[in-house]
Amino acid sequence: MESSDISKPLAKLENPSTPQSDKPSGYNDLLRQITSSSDPSQVPLNLTAFIESILKESLGIVAARPLLASAVEAISSIKSTESKIEVGTHALQTLESRVVSFEEQDAMIREIMADAYQEQEDFIDAAKMLQGIQLESSQRKISDDAKVKTWMRICRLYIEEDDTTSAESYLNRAKNLLYKVEDPELNLMFHLSQARILDARRRFLDASSAYHSVSFNVTLAEEERMHALSAAIKCAVLAPAGPQRSRTLAKLYKDERAPQAAEFSILEKMFLDRLLSVEEVDKFADSLAPHQLARTSDGSTVLRKAVIEHNLLSTSRLYNNIGINELGLLLDLDVERSEEYAAGMMEQGRLTGRIDQIDGVIFFDGGEGSAERTSGGQAGNVVGRDLRKWDSKVQGVTEEVERLASTLQALYPVRWP
């Protein structure tokens, strides 16, 4: 309960016999007395009583607005986050029935409480506070920058709690107005949040591209740009093996900053189609986030699956054919799983070749496919590697014959009578 030093003046100000012209100055004097109190424990209770008093019908809306704005400033000056939340919660409850008349003050209280919740790492409640702000209002004009800033803050709060579904919904709201925003910091916040959502949803190729774009942003410090580049490399490594990932790896490998990244070693081996050892993979796994080590439907981790597919693709470049048993030893898998991985990649067009199940042999035909799905477990109308080499040699011979014929014709032109 508020102190008697405050309750008596409040009762006097609420009295109908007190002239309306004297009330604003009386409330301002009382607020100064509350904020300058020598007992900090009494400030939250006194502020709560003060806000309740100015929102009563005895004081008009025009006079109450500036007084409430002053009270909101007093709330923000409270050092204790618990006290801020306590006073703010009571103020919002008091405002609930009259929020239309005090939208700006309601928004200010919600932002203060969101800061307090965020300080306590209660990101969900912080996001919910901001969600209650009226951004489409006829009572006050809100700029596009302010709307996008609020939506992006909500988005980032949900990302901190790994709630990518809610985060993406607010990211999409911001996307619709982003072209009107000139603030470079807001634009950067949008693209970084987009990359983190793609990463959390395991859309690693898209996430790698987004992180790589962020790494070129000149408004970021050099250390942060390198951190974004490292994130791009990690996502590229975790992406499913195939032509699209190869293009992404090539783009990252050719980045002149890549050798400075801690992940460059594994990036180089993947780009050059070298087999990865268990030790290298374990060392790389230590730097990954929890969601990047999550298990897939077949029980393996995202990293484990990416490495198996990469080693399978590298094997296809080393051998024309290999026994399924030998492939299992190379991939550290049993025979059935090895065959399943090879068949799956061939069906999805990420690997070209065929499987002879009778002899237990896999025939490779030049590595990566076209990334187009095929039927029957093979990559479309694929011919054998030997036949392609034969065609190439025949083409080379015919080109030499044509070149020789052109040379002879130039030296000894045919003259018709």
C-alpha cells in the first residue's frame, strides 16, 4: 500500500471540490515527491497509486495524458527490473479499458516492460509485450521505420527462443515494408534474422547464401563479418551434397577471406572432393549450434548425413565402380544403409550411376547429377563412363580430320574448269 505522505495528497486531488486548474500542478509536485523518495521500496507502490489516481474520471483525458507520460518516465527510471514489471503490469491493467485514449503511453509502458523482460532473458514475455502495441492506429501516426523496428525486435526475440514459426511471421510483415525503410541497421537486422531462421529450419543452402551476403555488409565490424562468413561455411558444409552445394562451396572457397576462417580446412576438402576423416568431422562438430546437431528421421545427425553424402560423392570421383560392402566400410555404414544413401542420391539426381544388386556393385558415371529427380533409381538416360570417353575420342578424331581437310583445301584449292 502507498505511504500516507502520498495517499492524503492523492485523496485531496481526487476530491471534486479541488479546482481542475490546480490538479495538474498538484499531480506534478506529487510525482516529483514520489521519484525523489529516500525509500526506494515505496516508489513502486506510490507510482501505482499515482497512475490509478490520474486515470480516474475526476481528471480529464487532456490533463491526464501529459501526467501519464511523466509517470511512464518515472517507471523507466526505476532500477529494479522486478519493480518495473510490477508497476508496468498494474498500469497496463488500469489502462485496459481506456487504452484507445492513451495508445502512445500504453506503447511506451510496453517497451519499458519488454526491456525489463529481455534483461531477465524472458524473451517470450518480452515479445508478447511488444505484440500488444497498436501499430495500425487512427489515433496516432506511426512511421514505417517504427513498425519495421517493432516487428524485427519481436522476430529476434522469438529467434532467441528458437520459435522460428512465430519469428518468420513477423519477418514477413517487415518484408512487406522493408523497401520503404532507409535505415541500414534495420536492413541488416532483417537479413541477419532471415539467415538465422533459414539456418534453424535447416534450409542450409539458402542460409549459407544469406549469411554470405551479410558478411559483405560494411556497417558490420570486421570480426562480425568474419563470424557471418564462418556461419555461411558451416551451413554450406551441412547442406545436402549435389550440384547446388558444389556451386555454394565454390563461391565460398573463392572468397579471399575464407582462408582466415577456422572452418577453411573442411571447406577446402569438400570443395576439392576429398574424403573427410572422423577426426576432422568431430573437430568441426564442436563448433556447431545445437540445432545443427539435431537428429534426422533416420536417426543420424544433420552433420553425419552431410558427411556421408559428401564422402559418397567423393568416392564416385575416385572409382568407376565399387562393391557395396567396400562402400559401407568406406562410409562407416552397414551394407543396406550404404545402398540406401547411394540410391537416394541417384533418385534425386545428385549422383549419376547405377546399382547392380545381383553382383553387389555400384557403377558411377562421373560424379554429380543434374539435381533433377529421376525414376528407377538411376539418373535418367545416363550412359557409361567408358562409352562417353569413346565418344569424346571419336569427336576428337573427326575434329582433327576436319582441321586437316581445311588446311589441305587452303594449301591446294580446288579449281573448277
